[in-house]
Amino acid sequence: MQITYAALAVIGTLLPLSQFAPWLGVHGLDLPLLVQLATADRIAAFAWADVLVSGVTVLCFVLVEGRRLGMRQLWLPLVALSVGPSLALPLFLFLRERHRDAVNR
């Protein structure tokens, strides 16, 4: 599963950034415009609400599961939330598998 999680983390990085980087190149870090576009219609608001709830869920999962297992480097998937849950969750699952393998040796 480590390879699957690693591949999903790469895809979860590239796919969102492939959409955000060109927008950022055109508009810069215009946060008011970003919020305006994210809430411009119901489908955009739906998508962003889903991402927000998923992000909070991943945050809770990383902290609770990571501490329960005694994992180190929990900061890494938490920082990855700046890209989004699509990176943070598979990265955490990858790190969790590595941790379990190391503990079971």
C-alpha cells in the first residue's frame, strides 16, 4: 500500500496545483478574489465546503491516529494541508504504513 499512497500523494499534489498555479500566475495571491470566486455560485461553494470539512477531518485524524501510534513528523501531513486534503491524507497514510513497518521489525 505504500506505493499506492505515495502515488496518490503525488497526484494529490499535482492535480490541485495544476489548476491553482496558472490562476496564481495571472492574479497573484489575491485572497479577496479567491474567496469571491470560491463562493461565486453554489457549485463552487459546495466544492470549497467539501474541501474545508475534509481538511478538518484529516487534521483531526492525523493528530489522533498519529499520537495513538506514537508517530513522529506529524507536522509533515499537517503542512501538506496547505495544498489540500488530497495531499495530506495519502501522505499521512504513507507515513503511517512506514511507521507500522518500522515498529513491526
